[in-house]
Amino acid sequence: MLTLAACGAPSAPAASPAAPTAAATGPAATAAPVANRGKGGELKILYWQAVTELNSHHSQGTKDYDGSRLAIEPLAAMGPNGEPVAILAAEVPTKANNGISADLTTVTWKLKPNVKWSDGSPFTSADVVFTWKYVTDEATAATDSFTFTNVKSVEATDPLTVKVTYNGPTSNPYQAFVSGYGNIIQEKQYKDFIGAKAKDGPKIPVGTGPYKVKEFKPNDVVLYEINENYRDPNKPFFKTVQFKGGGDATGAARAVFQTGEADYSWNLQVEATILKPMIEAADSKGTFISATSGNLERLLIQRTDVRASAGANRGEPSTQHPFLSDLKVRQALAMAVDRTPIAALYGGGLAGEGTCNVVVGIPPATSKNTATMPVCKYDIAAANKLLDEAGAAKGADGIRVYKGTKMDIVYSTTVNPLRQKEQEIVKSGWSQLGVNVILKSVDAGVFFGTDTDDAAGRFFTDVEMFTNGPESPDLSTYLAGWTSAEIRTKAAAWAGNNYERWSNAEFDGLHAQYLKETDAAKKNELAIKMNDLLVSDVVVIPLVARKSPVSGISKSLKGTQPNPWDSEMWNIADWSK
């Protein structure tokens, strides 16, 4: 399901399917492959959030997954239509080709022969097995370890065959080694940097992709050159790639639509009144690409005590937030968020639409129940009443005090003009409740980094805001981000995807059922129940169902395929001019 901005509305993704009985057909190419390796000069890619990590298993954001994808690859990509496309695999496993066992407990991957790493050494099943060991070692603190939930073992049955065995029947045979989470790293390069030593591992990975890294300046630029050992002798077309980071989304839009300085500008989260005229200008040098996706812009609500006074226990799940731990307080905050002006910033469908769901972009799994939930209705009067019932009385300065704690909320997000307007809208509503809102804007490289207390992964503020979404129509890994097993702690180097540190036994049980359920309709019912728990308990406050990608490309650039389920760089080997 892909579309260009000028086309009609894209078709919706299919419901999470049962294991395929035949190999999926890859998406149609938008341009014929160019049999001229390196004839295209330099490709200029502009990301206003700069790459900080090239080993994607330690990624802190989309920009890291995308930056790494030019060099390292998964066994299969998740294609634009929500079906896997073989990359390092010779074929996508199905029941028909005996790649998926009849009882759904094993998935066997056949690897392409004669694939080499960029250092010239052979790529084998041992590298795949090693990647599993690396990611699942808790001390490695990989950010995508959840992709191996319920995986019992990964074994190399021969140099070109890998067998993945699950603890029981799996409803998602493409959970492991697929899309950006499934990138394979070289055993030879990382074998001495597994576990606690991972933090000292190589910063530039050897890869199998069309390019290899020539120079890497974290939070600035990555320069790539052709991987002379790439398996297709006719690709890639471009001799070098400059993957530049920094600036802002508006500047990135201007670089592709107005000045032509960039061939590809990513994530144009720009106010529609500014973006649309650039796109539609008669002399525009670029094309806007987008697709309906599962991406969600949302507010994450803190559950733990992140005050400095908590000392060594700051942000640990053993603590409780002084007032956000109260459901009535969270409900009041949700009811004081006006989504209408926030959605308008995204252009009334140009780049996203308002929503009160966590699961979006997949109609069969999207809840209709939230339409009648009080927390999804903008109602300042009702919100104030809830705070009164919670015992949060207003002081002389008009700011409420909850059980002796003044209701000050630090609300952080990345530096971005559109997001700062979102913050102001949210602040306006919460201020009407007697809540003191302190807005914080953090450079994207720091926010999606790992080294400071301003990092989103540490989540040391009361509320933070960013976008996230699933990597396929199957929601196994996306919804795993709210399971208790994914709670971030200092001991785990703040890895994991449960940023809010929310623990709910009912949710954990529903997710465990989801992983085993093979009936698509029943899986969707389970997804809806999990969605409704997240919304009703105000774990997050959904804001906008965002399209993805929402990027700009030069009118001379060919071969790109907008893909809402995988990296925007997923088929960069096919790009040309």
C-alpha cells in the first residue's frame, strides 16, 4: 500500500495474516534497474535528525536504522504492501516451500549463496546465529531484543541454512530477522564485543549492503562508498552517498523543493501552511511522497519518580510518580488535549490525522471503542472536576497541589517548529486545569541518543512526545513495547521499549495470547483490547496518526518506493537518476 502525494488515498494494509502458504510477491519496481554501477556520482540524503549509531541493534531512533541500512541488511525486508521481500535470504519461508513447519513452531531460512561481507569474507548462517546471540544477551542491552520474544533457539543446519525454533506455534513467522530490527551483523567483527563489552564495540559495521561506510561523524554526517563486494554487479548506481544530519524539517523541505541541494529529504514534519506551498509551487524541484502507516505521534506519560531527590532510584519501576500515578490525574490530562488544532498542523490528511488510538493505519485492528471513551473527548470542565475529585486543590498562585506536591509537569520533545506548536496547544489545555507546564525542546541527536539525561530512552521528564509505529501489519513487536519485560531500567542501560515503565498483568497476558493466535480475526480482537487498555489507563495520549514516509525527493530521482513498514532506505540499491 503505497502512494505518492498526488495520487488518491492508498489502500489500507491487510489484517495480520496467518502464515503464508505461498511465497509473497515483491512490490513492482518503479524504475528499471540501471546496469551502471557507480555511474551516478553522489547521492545527497538529508535527515534533520542526525545518525548517532550505525549498529542498528543499539539504535535510538529511525534515523539510526535508516543510516545503518545502507551497509547492514536483514534476511528479508518488509515490503510496501506489508509482505516480506527476500534480501539476504534466497526466498521468503512459507508453508508451500517447507520454510514454515505445519505446526508453526519452526521457520527455516535459506540464505543466498556467494554473498560476501564488505571485507570480502563470506556471509554464512553462523553470522545469523551470532546476531541472535548478540541481541538476546541481556548485557548487550540491544534495543530490539523483543524481536526474539518466544524464540527458543536459532541454529545453523548448514552454512546456508538457519532454523528458528519457537517455544510454541507462532502467529508471526517473520518476527525475527525481518525489517530494520532484523539486520545481521558480522560474527568476526563483533564476537569479542558481546554482552557487557558491546558498549566498546566497533562503531562502523562491516556489512553486506550496497554501500560501506567511509567516514562517520556521529550526530553530523555519514559518508558511504560502493561496497565492491556487493552481490549485484550492476548496482548501486550512485558512486557515493552523503547522509547529512542536522538543521530542521523546514530547512530539509526547502533543500529538496526549492534549492535542489538535496536528492532526498526525510520526515518533513513541517506545518502544512508552510509545506504545501513548497510542494505545489510551479518551480518546485521535488516530489512529496507519503503512505498511510501505523505511525503515531503521542504523549508518553511518566509512571515513576524522576525527581532528582529519588537519587539512585530515579526512574526505576519500583518508584511512583508523585501525581501521574493517579488515574484521575492522567484522565484529566487526556481530556484537556485538543486534537483538532494539532491535527490541523499536519494539513488535514496531508501528513496525518487526529486520533485517540494507539493502533492506527490497520483498519481491522483499529478500535472503534475509543470513540466513546471520556478520555478521548476534549472537555476542560470534566477534566477539572476529575482533579477536584483526586484532591488536587489550587493554591494561591492557581497551580494545583496533589498530596503536598505542586503539579509541575516538564514536557519534552525534539526541536522542531511544528512540535513546539503542538507543545503550546497541549500546554494551553493543561494550564486551564491549574497545571504548571514547563516546555523543553531537545536537539534530536541528543533526544534520540543514549548518553544524557535528556535522552528519550531515559525519560527523566514527566511527559515526552515523539512518533513511533509498527514495522509490519503484524503488531507483535510494536505492542511488545508496553509489556513488563520491556520496562527500561538503569541496570539494563535504559534499553527496552517500555519507556513509560508501565506494568499491567492483563496486557501482558493479552500480548502472550497475540503471539500464539493464528486466526487473523482473533488477533485483531486482541490488538483492540490492548489498544483500549493503553488508552483507558492513559499510558499514552494519542495525538496524530501520521503518514510515513512523509519525505521529499528530487524529481530526477528514480526507483524509490515509499514504504510504511520498513526503512525508507530499504531499496536504495535500486535508486538511480
